[in-house]
Amino acid sequence: MAKCDEGYLCEVCGQDVAAIIESDLYLRYVIGELDPEVLHTTPERHIRCNPVLAQFIDDPDFERVVVQGEMGLANLDPGFVSERVALVTRGYDRLRVIAASEGDRDVTSYPLPEVIDRYRL
């Protein structure tokens, strides 16, 4: 099978990342943690296969991820946690909007508005 026919395989579990709503790559891009120049060369992962990021999603449709140890929410600065939950949850919500839209989409319109503004500078 040609590489392009394989889909996007998770570098952690090896399974197909079948939808954008499952994509750690696109979540990081949407929230501004992945430069658009490397989007096409960066390995894919399921959001759940990156638990340190996934723990910040606060959405009733996303089963809570709990990280133990130093990187767990309980051990991080509460202000940082609050800001991070707001950002990552907004990014996850943006993925849901993208997934629900139809037709060809311009990938440059995916990020959150403040991230798009940052890329324009």
C-alpha cells in the first residue's frame, strides 16, 4: 500500500487517526503550538495518546484524561491550569466545528483567531 493510502497513523499506538477531532497534530496547530510550515512533516498522534495535552480538555463529550505525577493537573500552578484548560478546550471545540463543516477547507483558517493574527505578523 502506498504511504498516502495508509492514512495518518499515530506514532504512539500505530492506529489510524481517522478524524480531525482525534488529531493531536491539528489540535496543537489550532492552538498555535505547531508552526504551519511543519504541519505536513510532523508525526500524527491521537489526542488521547498525548495525555499531558489531553488532560486539559474540559468537554462533556471528551472522556477526562488524568495524568499522575509532576505533569498532572494537581501538581501544576492553578493559574496556568486555568489558562491552559481554556485554550486547549477552545482548540478542541474548534476541531469539532471543522469536523462538522463540509467541502474543501483552507487549512490556514483552522487556527483560533488569535493564532491566525500571530501568524500574520
